[in-house]
Amino acid sequence: MINLPSRRTFIAQVGLGSTFLISGAHAAEPQWKARQYTNQPAASPLFKALTDIWTAVREQTNGRLDVTVYPQNNGLAGSDPAALKLLQNGELEFYTLMGGILSQAVPVMDIQGLPFAFKTVQQVYKTDAGALGRYLDKECEAKGIHRIRHGMLENGFRQINMRDKAIRTVDDLAGAKIRVPDGNMFRDFFKTVGAEPVTLNINKLYDALKDGTVDGQENPLVIAETNKLYEVTKNVSMTNHMWSGFNLLANAGFWSKLPRDVRQIVERNVAKNVDLQRSATDTLNARLETTLKDRGMAINVADEASFRAKLKGDFYPRWKKQIGSKAWTLLEEAVGKLG
């Protein structure tokens, strides 16, 4: 019997020259078992990226950090707001969430979804990697939430899906019941452009569109695809009215207790897999314009200027006051003057 030193890695030959790695005699028992929630289904690029991140982390820490990924918030009642509270309270270790809902705990995070602030996804990534991103990190940390570096996962620019009509100008939205996430900026924006926002968790969206509880919804095309909304809507209007992504978050207390080498392994794998997820999601969103047409949907480009005109009153000043002048200034330094 050969005793293998616990801290060395050996390569064993198997079959026709294939190899596998043995790290120590046995993988270590997990020192930290944790959960990662996401509101997206298992078929989404986001779920795949999270699974890849935590699988690599488990392997590279020799099993010390073992994180299980749960799609659709593991069926949690209350969905995103409830999961956010669990994260803050230390009852959930990792979560992904868009800024517009994270703002319930960290108000400045609404800035990520400010209507018509960003022109390209590359501009979003550069801004988040700069001074504004570091400021958002500090604001989240103050509320017990750690925003993992380079952990801004892609969702895409938001478009409008309707059951029965196309949105060609902003006037076509007058009185329409549009499902929005549980965020004040979403509700305010759609009220400002003349629609009637209806807040629903995403796990209820398909049925609400099917039975006519709402007339439409707004999300990146990838959400329409992975949640099969093409089965219950006929039209997509390309409005690009907001960008949205998913912040990869950790409970700050849990994160601070992890050794430095473990945190570095997490950050390294986050950076690698987030880049892959961004590319995959951007490519999918572009390809879906054709795919959704093939599924029988009508797609049109809306008159963006008609939407912007509705915001020229007090919308931007109101949200500058809400978000704070510091973050607003950092955003304008990155993207130009707003309003």
C-alpha cells in the first residue's frame, strides 16, 4: 500500500493514456458549504455560468468551498426581495440580482438601469470596471453585501414584448398593462411614458401573459427565449430602453471569513466565466432577433426618440436626487451628460 502525501498532486495513467489528477489521498471535506441563488431557470446562460464558476472553485480549493447553485431562487416565496433579505441577514451566502431590485437595500444601485444611460454593453462593462463600479462596491459593503469584483453578468438591453400589438412610438404604450420587476425605477419609467406598470415575479409572468392579466412585458430577448414567452406574445418592439445585468453578490460576513487564497480563487474564476457569459449572452440576444421571427413573432424597431422626449421633464432630476449626486457625476463622466 502506498501512502500518498496529502498536499501533492499526482497524475495517474488510465486506459489508453488518458489521465486524471489526484489532489492528496482524498478530496477534503468542505470547510464551507454555501448556496447560490439565481432567479433564472436552469436553461439560462446565467445558470450555466454560475455552475461553471462554482464547479471550478470546488475543484481548485480541493473541496474546501462547496457551493450549490439553485435556479429560480429554489422556489422561494417572495422571490427576489425575499432572497435579498436572506443574503443581507446571512441566511444565504451568494446571489445574483439586477441593480433595480438590489436598490431596495442599496438605493444607489438603481443607477445601473437608468433609462437610455448606456449606448453599448462595452460602455456598461467599462463603467462598472471604473470609478462608478468601485463606488457601488463601497455602498453595497456598507449594507452587508459584497459585490464580487468583475461579477457583473450580462442580461442585455431591455425590449418590449406585447401579446397583440406592436409598440412603434411611445404613444402606443398609452394605458397598456406592462409587467415590470419589483423596482421603483421600472414603475416610474413606465408611468412616465404613459403605461400602467404591473409588478409581478418572473415565475408568474408566463401565466399573466397567457391569461391577459398583463398586455406585455419588458426584458432582454434572452429572457423571452429562456422563459418561453414567445408562446404567449406575438410582438417584440426593440426599444433598448434600459440595460440590465446581474450583480454577483456575497453576504459580506461570509465572504470576509473565507481565507484570502479561497477568495482569490473565486475572483479568478468569476472573471474568466463572466467574460464567457457576457459573450454568450450578447451573441444569443443578437441571434434571437432571427430566432424569434422564426418562431412566428413580429419584430420592429421602435422610435427611441419618442421615448426620450417623455423623460425631458422631471424624470432625470428626480432620479438624480434619489440616486445621489456622487454616483450621478461618476456616471456622466463615463457616458456623457444625461437628460
